Amino acid sequence: MNIVNPAASLPIILENGTMAEPFRLWTQQITRMEVLMGTGSPETVVDAPMGKFYFDDAGTAGAILYIKRDTDIGGDPTKGWVLV
């Protein structure tokens, strides 16, 4: 993903109180990069978009980092995680 920083000369908030488009898009891109954290495997528990990372803070038996490889399996968006 190529994240483009908005120009510093642009306003962040418009006069009507809404966030300016370049900053809204930028915050969405940054949020998608966030690594999820939890205890245990995310499979059948965590719903996330394809490509999302999950860090298991228990870290038992080498199971530490997962990636959401499939959007869903059988229509279940909590499935599709693989251990990296």
C-alpha cells in the first residue's frame, strides 16, 4: 500500500466541521495498517479484512503472528487466518 501524506498547507477540518478528504483518506489508510492484538488464535473469533495482521500476546508454542489470508471461508468473515 502506498500511503500519500496530505499537503501540510491543506486544512484538516473544513468550515462545516467535517474532515477534509485528503486527511480522511490518509487516516483510513493508516488505520488499515494497524496490527490487531489479542490472546489466542484469531480464527473464528476476529473479523478483519484480508491482509490484516494479528499478534497473539500469549505467544505459546511459536504461535505469535497471523495474517488474514482469505476474506472469509464459507461466508464466515472470522475465518481465513493463517499462522505466519
